Amino acid sequence: MISFLETSIVDSLVNFANDAGVVQFFADGGYKALIMICLACFLLYLAIKKQYEPLLLLPIAFGMLLTNLPGAGMFHSEFFVGGHVNWGEFAEGNFGLLDVLYLGVKLGVYPCLIFIGVGAMTDFGPLIANPKSFMLGAAAQLGIFATFIGAYFLGFELNECGSIGIIGGADGPTSIFLTAKLAPELLGPIAIAAYSYMALVPVIQPPIMRALTTQKERMIKMSQLRQVSKKEKIIFPIVLAVIISLLLPSAAPLVGCLMLGNLMKECGVVDRLSKTVQNELMNIVVIFLGISVGATAVAENFLNEKTIFILVLGILAFSLGSAGGVLLAKFMNLFAKEGNKINPLIGSAGVSAVPMAARVSQTEGQKACPSNFLLMHAMGPNVAGVVGSAVAAGVLLAFLG
């Protein structure tokens, strides 16, 4: 009897040891999981110590940490092979926590909910007051399509090219929305690249802006924007949502949610809802989105040469987008009368890193001329870039989806 108990206890201890995650580090490929855990800890360091987009980088990094813990079974990439959800696995109950949370990314729910909050925090007044800002926001999407072509020549599939190119829009939710549809296996590296470069806007943009402009151009002072009426601000999101959705239905989810949030803010009759989507809803969805995106960064999808190319192409896309807005502003000045010229620095704000890119334009303008105030002028291209990146995603989805 004692011998039987001793054998049973030994067997239980052996099984417990074999099931432990530590043991699995020594199995075939186990070292890759260890590398990913170290990388996750590095990203946590950047989020906490360096404050690089901490609101999203921290949950992304922790999601990466959780998904790479051997034996935890929190995320199963095989449930989503081929871009489809294997509902049979869910029906059998063989899923982990992160599998459930990831459905919000895969089905495009989280990015759209975030866009409602973004819309509620956005003032389209500068864009309405200066419609030319639309052109600068559109020009800043140059990086998306130029990088799309570059990625294709590097051997990426067309759907992967679209997902890599969208990094140039400097819009994290849009990048996640499109990548989840076109190339979900690249979601981890693309999300990390997109949010890392957004955090580095004050580092990446100024050298590009100074290289493409002269001191005289940076000193251009722009006239004060006209006052935009409440009626205009209410009509604008409704009209824009209808026009874009009719012309490009694939962009309707993002643009529609963006305009819904903005209408909540501007109409003045649903203040409680507006405050909710700006705060509670945004905060909850950001947590779920970050953890879910981090969960896709499993070793087999992340530790390969594609990740390196994505990081390189991502910064190229972002740089070309910044340059595109500046160059179009310079071109527009060739036909503008003296006193009505555009300071080219605001063109770089056409990437949709709101409001950081607009603040960089303001900072660079004041370095050239301390009495120059470009912030409100830069906000026009900045919010136009949010719309532009969503439209660009719709175009890519229409052709590649």
C-alpha cells in the first residue's frame, strides 16, 4: 500500500514537473519563447521608463508576455489560420482568455470603438476653416502607397504590402483594423512599429522638416483662422460620413465611427455619451486592444526577417508621409499670393498622430520665429490625416480584401 502511494506521488510530481512552463523552455524551439519574453520586458521598459506611447505599448507588451509563457495556453494562433476564425475550437471550449479578447480585433470591433472616442476628442474646426488642409492631409498619405510599392518589390504578398504601407498613416487603430483583415500574422510587428514611430514623432519629423524647407519658409506667418459656427461643426461629420461611405463603402466602419464620435461632441445634447466614449469606453477598449494585439506576437510570427523589413519599411513610410505634406505645401505656395502663403511646416502634420504632429509643427515654427503660432493651422492637416488614413485603409481593403 505504501509502495503504491509512493509511486503515485512520484508520478504526480513527475507530471507536475513536465507540465511546468520552465521545462518547456528546454524543448525544441523553447528558446524562442524566452527571447520573446525578454523583448516584451524591453517594451515594458520603453513604455514605463521612456513613456513611449505607454497607454497602448504597455498592454501590448504585457499581452506579448502572456502569449509567450509556455504552457499557459492563453492564445492559440491556429484558431485564426488563413485569416478566418475557427469557431469549432471555441464551441468545444478549447480556448484561452486572449483568444476571446482577440475576437474584438479580428472582427474589427476595437479599432472602430476607439475611433468613436477619437472623434469625440477631435475638433474639426481648423479643417473646416481652411479646407486646403484636406489636400495636405491627403499628400501625407504618400508614404502609405510608396511603401506599398516598395514592399511589393521586396517580395511581400500584396495583402502584406497593404498592411505594411498603412504604418505611414501614423494611425495605430487604422493599422490594426487593416492588418487584422489583410495579414493577421503580421499584426504584432506592425502594431509595435506603428505605435513606436508615433511615439517618436518629435524625433523623426524635425530633421525631415528642416531638410525640406528654408529658414524663410519656416518663418512664414499665417493669418488667423475664421471662427467656425456650431451649425457647420454639426453638419460637417454627417456630410463627410455620407460622402465617404457612398464613394468608398469599405472605409465606412472607421470613418462612420469617427464622425459619430465627433457629432456627439459637437451637437451638445449628449454630453454624457460624449464624455463616456472619450474616457471610460476608450480606456476599456484600449486595454483589450493592446493585450489582444500583443497576443499575436508569438515567436513563429515575430522572430523572422519579415519583422526586420517591417520595422525598416515602417519608418520609411512614416518619413515619406511627413515629407509629402511639406512638399505639397511648398508646391501650393508657388500659386499663392504674398500674404496668403502656407507655412510648409504644417504639412508634416498631415500624418494622423494627433495632436503630437501638430505640436511638432508649432515647435519648429517657433524655433524659426518665436512669435509664430502654427498650432491651430497645423491641426487642420492633422485631423485631415486621420480621415485620410482611414480612407487609404478603405482603398487598400477594397482592392486587396
